[in-house]
Amino acid sequence: MSSTVALPTDTQTTVNLSRRPVFPFTAIVGQEEMKLALILNIIDPKIGGVMIMGDRGTGKSTTIRALADLLPEIEVIADDPFNSHPTDAEMMSDSVRERLSQHQQVPVSRKKVPMVDLPLGATEDRVCGTIDIEKALSEGVKAFEPGLLAKANRGILYVDEVNLLDDHLVDVLLDSAASGWNTVEREGISIRHPARFVLVGSGNPEEGELRPQLLDRFGMHAEIRTVKEPNLRVKIVEERTSFDQNPEVFLEKHINDQHQLQHKIVEAQTLLSSVEIDYDLRVKISQVCSELDVDGLRGDIVSNRASKALAALEGRTEVTIDDIQRVITLCLRHRLRKDPLETIDSGFKVQKVFRQVFGLPEE
């Protein structure tokens, strides 16, 4: 399970009142597209993260924090700042690997899956970490001050208003998310550490779009809109009020749903490596990408990965056409070439071509 945000199988959901209560993921009303994209990235982080674009006040931050809180604790090396995995070499820092190769005892502890917020004003040093050159030269040791990427290893890195973040920093985040490693080099000294995390960006389209080259690097793109149905709006307000008034009772009410979803995600991660996708379906996915004139092959790869993750989530080892249909808009809508004169919605365009290629009737 080296490619996943590791979830132990002996999970038990209990209401923990020693820390600040978080609105439960299973109590969030609507926004199914966003919730599905986030869960699929937890099952397979190699999908490449999620970009969530939508109106203000639609619960983007609430949903992401709720997902992080839903995930059970993971095993980490207790004295390691990178949340190193006790047994998986791919998710260990070089120092831990060295200690294990010398048969040293390493203390293991458990902690919540880290959820790191990246502030808009963060510098590259704050994100990547810094090397103390003075200490390195005077004491001959690699003195490294870990940054936010180190804290986010094996967890979720959340960037609110990612479209306002400096393009260079977005590049750094996407490179680390893709490679799984962060390398800091200064004055001839180089230090690297594992940085495997699910990158989640959110933003409001009114405040500017991301450059297409950067947008393409996000695996999935969820669009969320303000709920228009009055009855649904009332339900959302009531749920939030109920939680604010008595978090303990509200959390207790949803504890079984939380536990069931947590268990479902754990099982999906285990099942993922067994999921197969038929060759004909793969050809048709690539045909859809080709007919939509999608640049590169990221769209093909992500659509395949997301379809498999969805099949695993539903406890199946064979991908169906329905699985592909449910994820392909999320995987491709942000990769289409923008035509300023076009009035057709990008999601509708993806579905239209999908139906043509797969021989399904028009809705």
C-alpha cells in the first residue's frame, strides 16, 4: 500500500472530546461531486489531487477538514519530523532508513492523518524547509528545519484560494505531489525527504483562473455551486445550527455512518491493486480524450486510475462503463482548450463525447 495515505484496518470511530470538534463528513448535505473526488484521491493519491472551484460559502474548507478528521490514525516513527512509515521504505526519510539498516530500535506511535493548511503568504522556505548553513559548516551535520511539505507527508495538504498563490509555489507543490519527494538544495548541501500527500486546492473563479499548465497537473477538478433548492438550504442551515449548539450529540448521531465510510475506504485501499479495467474500455477512454483534443496523456491516466478507485470503493474488482461515466467529467473538464466564444459547459461537452464514443443514448 505504498502509494496510499495509509489507513490501518483496526479502525474504531469514537467521539474524541479532547480536541476541537469537526463537522462530520457524512453529515455534509449535497456537493456529491466534491466528496467523491476527495474520497477517490484518498483511496489512490496517485490520481494527483483535486482542484475545487466554486462559489464562496459552499463548504469547501468544511468538507476537506471533515475528510481529514474522518480518517483513522496512522503509525509513524515517533521521533521523526516527516511522519515516516515504520515498515514501508518508500515512505521513510533517509535518516530512518539508515537507522533501520543499522538495526537500531525506532519508537513507533500513532497519530491522526495530518491535514496541513498552506497560508497564502507562505514563502518557499516555509513550504519546503530550510538548511542551517552555519550549523552545517561549523558542526558538519545536515541541519534541516522541516517545512509544511514535511508535515503533510502521508496526509492532506490544503491550499485555499490556490488561484491567488504565487505560480512558482504552485509548481513546487505539484512537483512534490507528483514525485512523492521534496528536495532542498543550498550552498552545495542537499537534503530530501518523502512528501506523499493528497494535494487539495480550492478557489473562487471570480478571483481569477489558474494557468492551464498548472490546472492540468491537478488530477481532478470539481465544480460546486450554491444550492438553489430552498428545502435543501433549510436542511443545511439546520444541520449546521444543530452541530454548533451541541457538537457532542450531533457527532454521536453520525458516528455509525462515519465508521462505515471509514471502513469502506480502508477496504477500498486494500482492494485497489486487484481492480482490472478491460482493454476495450481503456481504448474508449483514450478515444474520448483524443476527440476532446486533450493535450498530453494525463487525462487518460487519471481517468483510468479514478475509475479503478471508484470500483474499489464499491467493493468490485472490474471497472464498469458507469464507473467511467461518473469520474470522466471530473478528470477531463479542466483539460479542455478554452474557447472564449463557446457557451457550452465543459462538463456537458465531456459527457456528450463520452456518450458518442461508448454508444450510449443522448440524455
